[in-house]
Amino acid sequence: MEWKLIDIIKETNHKFLNFYTLVYQVTEDDGQVKEYQYYVASRHEKDDLYVLHQSSRPDGVIIPCYYVDENNEISLLIMSQFRPALKRVVTSIPAGLLDDGDDLFSCAKREALEEGGVIIDDLEIIAPASPTSSGLC
């Protein structure tokens, strides 16, 4: 099966997140050609979508903040935040979006302080950048 991207349609025009329709021409193994539409939401503009440019710079960070006390007991920062899209409070760990000029570490430090009141003095990348949702890449 062969997939060929033939069009990208920007469906919305919002500041932080937009909806796109990706139109593919799909050639089946038996030679039949079909059109297939796939729907994605992205923080990027049409010309900067991941499907066109596989960027290594992630959109944001997730920061599992932990503290080891003098007895080697480990504490993990878990927060509750109201999320308007869900109309409820959710439990999460600190996370946030990279601003222009940010690197992963400056973003992680800023978001940990903003969301959890935590000043980070030791950081490491524990997982490579990857989508957190196949529909929000």
C-alpha cells in the first residue's frame, strides 16, 4: 500500500491549536486508488506541520518532578488543575509548551515554577521527544 499526501486543508484559524484535514491518495496492493482523509490537530501552521517537516524540536515538555529526602524517600509532584475543555479538574504532572527561543531545560524550569512552585536545580532528559497522542502530533 502506498500513501501520497495530495492536499492539506486548514479547517480552523485559532491562536494556539488548529484542525487540519490531510488528503491522501492511497494505492492499494491490488492497484486500486482511493482518496483517504485523515484529521489532525496541531499547534503548527500548515507549512510547518510534522507531516511535511519532521522536526526534532518538540512543542512542549512533561516534567516529572521528584524529591529525595534525607531518608531516601521519594516524593513525586502531582497536581490538580481545572481544564476548561473537560469542564473538570484533572490530576497531572507539570507540563508546558516551549516558547520561541526556549530550549527543553529553560521551558522545564519555567513550567515547574509556574505550575508547581518548584525550583529545579538538576535536570535530565529521560525519554526522547515523541507525540503524546497519535491524533495530536
